[in-house]
Amino acid sequence: MDKQKENKRAQMESEFDVKDIIVIDNGADSVKIGISGEDHPRKIVDIDAMRDMYVYVLDQLLQVNEISSCNILIIDSPLNSKEYKKQIADILFDDMKVNSVLFQNSSTLSLFSTGETTGLVIESGHSQTTCIPVFEGFPILHAFQHTNLAGQKITEILKEVKYIYYFFFLINTYIIKELNKASSITVTDAIYKSIKETMCNVARDYHIDLNNDNISLEEKSYELPDGNILDITNTMKYKPPEILFNPSIIGDNSMSINQMIMDTLGRCDNEFQEELLRNVVLCGGSSLFKGFLQRIEKELISQVPSHIQRKDINFIQNSHRRYSAWIGGSMLGSLSTFQSLAITKNEYEENSEQKLTIINKKVF
């Protein structure tokens, strides 16, 4: 982050009026929770039943004394229906009696975490990869694009790669040893997830990297918890994340990340395109792959319209990008304007016949 952006973020932070706003990011793989003003979520928990999860979060994890005084920020996806939001609001207001709730778009918050309010946000998480333009804090939903090719599918492809079959015996041997500690499914998934996160890379040129023999022993060796060493082939290393950039290799006709970017830009005016590309934010757990930024940059620069200066395209890939949306929520929850944006319990109860309308008006 350059000096100008650091100053802009510092200016935002200087306006914070810290209150106990509880920030909850309902991810597909995990839930990130904590208090506004904090740099990282306090707890990351697996999703179970929504109502039970909220009770557990407030009562056990955060040890809130008076739930009725709680103000909640729910980090939301544009793919979630209004009815889904109403169900969450009903749980929080009717069952738990919280004071106020604000639903906020995850991409907007990811952008906000960088100190910007206008930009193009590419978020690749567990179950979805999304591309959405944001203007002055408001998502431009008519230009929104998404695909189900993301972290979960990448793990599935890693499991399916034929070169991985030869070490099933090693994995199963380890599972047998661990049966008294955890289920076989948990152990297997944990191993595959670890292989994915530590060994898989995004290729700069897929076919060239796939045939590259100059890979160090360290880069192609994965140690299982029991000490056995797995030899990671180039196919295992590069094919799983390649589906984000070339879905056709698995017979999928979804748009690639760069196709989504170009489609999104094409739905925006030319002048707005230039402004968006000054802040291209890469975030979500799947953006952590080595080579992710370089591949997007390489393809985008070769595809953008001629009226856009290549030197004006700026990518933002912060170290906290796995939790960008939560951190942006933490910052927003610390602003003195939070209560003016949120739905209050009184407002929700007084308009029982118009709950969906209220939610629709106050979802950003």
C-alpha cells in the first residue's frame, strides 16, 4: 500500500467512533466473528445450525452479558435472497432480541478494508468466485458476475487428479492411525486442504509450467503428519487452481476469472472502467495461491480496451486478504454512522408486514 493510500486509510480510522458492534462473516466454509475495531476475527468456527451458531457465538465465544444490547453486522453475498436475509433477521430480532442488524455486501467491505470506496473486487473463496464493481461504497449489482469454481471445487479436482491415486494407500494408512482422534472424512479433507494450500500454484503459462522439470525437491515434496513423503506432480500442483482461469480443462463452460472481469467492465461506462481499474482488489482464501495476481495481471493487460492506459491498472493484494471482508466490516462497525445504516429492533417490530421491504432498503 503506497503512502497516499496509507494516509487515506489513516484518515478513515481517525473518524472511527468505536462501539461494540459484533461483526459476523457467514462464509460457506467457516464463520469469522469478532468485535468492530479489531484487526482480525477473534474466532473462526465451522457452520452448523444458524440459530444455534449465533447463540453460541454471542453467549460462549464472545461472552456477551446482554444480548439485547448487541448491534450485529452481517457480511452478506449478493447471491443471498431477500428471504434468506429475512430468516437471519427473524432469528436475531425475534429469537435473540438483539438491538440492531446491518447487512453489508462482502465485496464492498473487502474494498473498504484497503482504504478505498471505489474499485473492482475479485473475491475467490470456498464456494464462489465473484467479480463486482463498487462505486463510492455501493455495489453495482447489474454488472455482478460469479462462478461456483472456487476453493471447494479446487479441492475436488485435486482429489480427482489421476496422479494422486498412487498415494491413497499412504493417506488411508494415516487415517487408520487417527481413527480414535477424528473421523476419516475430517482427516482426509484436512490433508487435501493442506496440500492445496501449501503445494498448489497458479501457472503463468499452464502448458509450459505443466511440463517444467526444473522444480526443486522442496517444491514437490509434501510431508504427511506421520512422516511419509508424497511426491507432488506438476499436474497436482497446477491443474486444480487452473480451473479458475481455464474451466474448459474440466469440461466446465463457466466464465474464467478474466472473462468475468471483462464482462463486468463491459457493463460499465468507459470513464467508470478506468476508475475501477485503479483499484483492483484480489481477496478471499483462493486468492492466496502463489501466482494468482501475476496470472490475472498478465491476461487482463492483454485484454483491456485500448482507451485504458496499462500503467493506470493497479492491483491490491493485501496480506490480510483471506479476511478482507471481515476486516472491512470491523472498520465499518467502528464508524459513528453505523446506527444510521442499521435496522433497529423497534423498526423491525413496528413494520411486521413489511420486513422484506425494510431489509431491501437497508442492504448495501
